[in-house]
Amino acid sequence: MTTCGEFLVKQLEAWGVDTVFGIPGVHTVELYRGLPHSGIRHITPRHEQGAGFMADGYARVSGKPGVCFIITGPGMTNILTAMAQAYADSIPMLVISSVNERNRLGLGKGYLHELPNQRAMTAGVTAFSHTLMSVEELPGVLARAFAVFEGERPRPVHIELPLDIITAPAAHMRVQAKPRVSRPAPAVAQLRQAAAKLRAAKRPLLLLGGGCVEAQNEARALAVALDAPTALTINAKGLLPPAHPLLLGSNQSLVPVRQLALEADVVLAIGTELGETDYDVVFDGNFKLGGELIRIDIDAQQLLRNFTPSLAIQSDARLAMRQLLADLPVGEMRDNSPGAQRTAAVQAQLAEEFTGWAHYRQLFDSVLNSLPEARFVGDSTQTVYSGNHLIELDGARRWFNSSTGYGTLGYGLPAAIGAKLAEPGRPVICLMGDGGLQFSLPELASAVEAQVAVIVLLWNNSGYGEIKRYMQRRDITPLGVDIYTPDFIAIARGFGCAAELARDHAHLAELLRSAPTDRPLLIEVREAAPFHP
């Protein structure tokens, strides 16, 4: 007999799922019956929040949904934070959970793992949540989930299977082909109107967000065609390569870029929320646009949030860019173009802003000189905050972290594991602080078990340093920020990792070049000299 749980595994595999993150429990073991006979790899985190973060990192790199198998009750409450981070950053994630039998739902009788309403908990962090009430519903509900992932703004989807449905007969079911879903194309008349405005602009500005990561070639061509200084959100890093004459970096919160935004006569924003954590990390409300705003976004509601445009175009970013490029003159890269001169003037001012950050730049230079193709997956920590401003990489999906959007701690390590699983051949540097690492430290065991060779670059300032400074600036006596710092080297080695304290930059480079290929390496960097003079 084929059960619903077994059929689910077959359907997921047929639709391209190759990895599932989950912790087996008494309520989900029947989901696991079919896994050993499939081509799907199972990764066991040490906490359901870790499962969600791993799925997030896997999805950001692969472009495919990260899939989790989660138990009823505590498994669902544990993964909610990871779902919230994925929701904030528009990451495709499929969370499949168990739930009590259909005749026990919502009774409040104290059954194992019982909650009044799991779906109600997930309502704010999913595109939709669905309780499967019959085996026959499954293909249609999965098709709806993949329509979200592939045809609209991607976000988590939650599907819960009652225990009596997981074991229900499904021998009569046949694996279905995955429906093809097209993303929305722009209205041609609107795009031509936008192109006309952009052709007439004297001081254009281009703002690109994470919604553009699949349109790297188009983004580079569009920047040149418009001769527009271009600012990238954190999730859009790499769309323009380092040293590109039109690249402003991710410095929209700094005065020189803000002044450029005020002076621009036409601003084109594509695939960006224009949200606080990318445009106002100083939280003073002073990112303002002086000229006309054109917005392009796959989400119709997002077009009208934060900044109201004169022209709002709902469309997939790549399709819109291609249409725009067809209506614009072919651009030619010139270092002395008006746009490049405006960009160079801002970059000169930014260089003065970053004079006190030389130690961070040297740290990243040491990493990139040793591992030039590295991908950086980060937490909320000082190396991430500085790197958000300083680092430029050639290629999208090489720099992402949890300092934007939902802004959770503990994300970096499990997300880096997911990223490495998605593309094993590229080095993955996990940027963590000593406080954040303690949120998800046991996931080192998951990485050892799965032989995932992530490199954890641990910035140790013996506490929540950024929050401590924040309290001091507001004349608040620091409390709860000078936390006990364990011996991370000993703990990592106890988990089976390689682990070393970097003495200086030369030693750091040596450690990076000799990193093992079958297990994690934790490199501790102390904030004190020589890394932070």
C-alpha cells in the first residue's frame, strides 16, 4: 500500500525537490517512510528554527524552494522565526507539518502537541496555509504552493497533514507533472511611458532590490543604457560588479547617496521595498526622493508602500527590464559619462566616511584574496554591518544575511549550511558574532554529520557589542549585553569541527586556504588588535 506520506515524497521529487530539512518525531515518521527509497537527501538540524534557516539559505542560492518536514505543535512554534525571516525577504519555503487527526482538531483536550490552531499562527508569515482534509487534495495544494514560488512574490507556504491523512491509502493517486506558471509581464503602454520619462531624464537614479537577482545581465545593461548611478539593496549585491563606474554600493543611508537621491529628476526602483533596513539603517527618516518615482515590482501592493510612485508597474523584474531595454538607446560603458562622474563624486565622499573602517576592509581583503569566489552568509554582527557597506562582489546571491528585513539572530550558521548544500563547489563564509552564534551553536553538529565544509568566521567581542554601544549613545546603563563568552574553539572541536584562533591577517589567510573539505572550520577572530586597532 502507498500512503499519502509516501505519495507526497514521490510528488515532491518529481517536481525537482532534492533536499528536505527536518527532525523526525512521532507525528512525522510516516512522512519519512518514502524518503529512503527516493533521491531526496534529508538533512537533520538540531532545532526546527535551524531547519527553516537552512531551507532559507538553500533557496537563496538554488532559486528553488527550501522544503522542511516539521512536527505538530513545538516544531511549528520553533520554525516560525525562520519563516518570518523568509517572509520578510521574499524567500520560497515549503513547510510541511503534521497536525492532530481530523476528528481531534481544535478540541482542546490535551492531545500530544495539540494547539488550538496551527494555521492561525502561520497566517502572518506565509503566503497561505492549508490543512489537507483528503489525499486527493494534495496535488492541487502543492500546485498552488509552487505557483507562489514561481509565479508571484515568493514567500513561505505551510501545508499541514492530519495524522490520519498521512497514513491514508494513496495507491490510486498518480504523480502529476508540475504546472508551468508564468510571471506577470508589464503593460506595454506603461513601460513605454516609463522609457520616455527615462530618456528625457537629466539626472536619473536606479535603485535595484532583491527582486532583480535573476536579472543580472539585464540589470547591468539597464544601468549603462540609462547612464544612471545605481544603488543596490543588501539582497541585490553583485548585480553590478565591483569598480563598475555606476555602482553606488548599498549606502543609501549615508548622506552622499541621500543627496544624490534628492537631486535625481527621475528615480527608477525595481524589485525593492524601499524599506527601512536598506534605505534608513540610521533610523532618522531622511532618505527622500526629490524627483519623479517609477516603480516596478511583482507585488502590486508593494508598489504603493513606503514611497508613492507617479508610475507603478506590476511585473516580473526581468521581463520589465527587457522591455525597457528594447525602448531605450543601446548604452556604452564610459568611465567619464555624466552618470559615471556623478557616481565618482559620491564615491569620493563615501571614501571619507569609511576612513575609520580600514580594519574591516583589511579583514575582507584577507578573505577574498584567499578565496576570491567565496559566498558570504551572515548574521546580525559587526562584520556584516560593515560588509554591507564595504563589500562588492561579482555576481548575485553571493552576499546575504539577516541584518535586513526581520533582523533575527542565529540565522548565519544554519543558512550557510543550506547555501553550501545548494552549491557545494563554492566556498561559503559564515559571518557570525559570539552572541548570535550562541543562538544556533548546535547546528555545528548538523554540518559535521552532513559533511558540510562551511567556514565560520567568528567575530568575538565578548557580548552584544552593537547593542551595548546603542545603549551608551542613549545614556542607558548597559545591562544584559556583557554576556558570558564560552571557549568556542573547544566547543567546535568537541562537535568534530576544525577550529583555530586567528593570530593575525597572515594566519587567517593560511587557515582559509587550508580549510578542510569534509567538515566545518571555525576561525575565531578577536575584536582586539591586530583585527581592530
